[in-house]
Amino acid sequence: METLHLRHACIEDAVLLAPLNAQLIQDEGHRNAMTVHELAERMAAWLRADYRAAIFEVSGSPVGYALYRVGPEHVYLRQLFVRSDFRRRGFGRQALEWLWRNSWAGAPRLRIDVLVGNTSGAAFWRAVGFKDYCLTMEMERPIDI
């Protein structure tokens, strides 16, 4: 059985996190068109500000990560990703448990955003205990206005 190891990320890990973030964007059907280089710069900026990250590793190889911000009322989990070849083995659930124990110990709740079209992601979140709370809607600017 493979053992999942987690560690807190540092700013230098932004280059390691960026390709994983690109895979997350593709998997969830997000419209973000940033390059891996741009994603690395954005990740580094987040890590310099108020975001923190954890990297998930199996046999020393990165298999996923979490990017989050701890606030006074809740933790906002901006991104959680497990590589597709490591999914459905309990690693996402293990990562959440580790984060609750090691990063979010005093937090009363955890919030996430899930794209409506990301049905497998939504199914995972419900399976680990999340409940629907709100629905954010948006509209593109009409061409004729």
C-alpha cells in the first residue's frame, strides 16, 4: 500500500505546484487560459500573500496539493488537486484529515467553490461531508449592449 506524505509548501514550490494547477484547470473544465509559467507566478504571489499550500507526495513524487487561506470565520480552500492516476485511493480524504489536524485546527468550517460542470469534483466533496450552501451565478456581457 502506498503511503501519502504531506508537507507545507514554500514559495520555491510554486514551480512544482504550477503544472499540477494546470492539470486541475483542465480536469475541472475551468476557462483559465494561463500558461504554466503564469500559473507559477500567480502561485508564488499567493504564497507571498495570505495563502498557504500543502503538497501531497507518494514515494517522494508530488501527487497533489491544497491551496488555502485561513480566515477568522472559515478556511477557504481555493484548490485541492490529486493527480488522476492517484484518485479513488483515499488520498484526497487523507489530505483533508491531515490539513484539519495540522493547518486548520482552530477553524470552525471549511469553504470551497466547485464549478457546476465539475460533477466528479462535486461528488467527491459531497462524499467527504460537504453540503450545498450557495450558488454563485454569472452572466457574460451581451454583445448588443
